[in-house]
Amino acid sequence: MITAHDIETLIRDSFPGAKITVQGDDGAHFAAEVIDESFRGKNRVQQQRAVYAALKGKMDGSNGELHALALTTKAPE
């Protein structure tokens, strides 16, 4: 079962300077906020694709460990 800490670690590997908050503890449904400078100038879809890529297949269909992730991404203000 995947944990909020596991998700944060995966995201942090790709976004080491990001402010990352992951919530959820049922092992399947989580919410994450990722604030990173690399998102500046990118649209929301591009930002979220980058984060999903960082999850390294953990959300891949019925075979993924992570069932649902409500994701908020943005550049720092």
C-alpha cells in the first residue's frame, strides 16, 4: 500500500526544491500540492504531466498503487 510519504518522496526526487504537501491516509486516495519554480511559464496540464511522470507509473490504470490523486500545481508567487 502506498503512503503520503511515499508519494512525497517520489515527487521530491524530480522536484527537489519544491514545496510539497500530500494528504490522505486510506492508501488509495490522496491530495497533493506541488509549488515549484520549474512550473513558471507552463500551463496547468504541462505542470501536472510533469508531476505524474515523477510518480513513475504508480497511477497506471488498474495496475497502479495509487487510485486517485487530486493535484494542485503552481509556480511560487
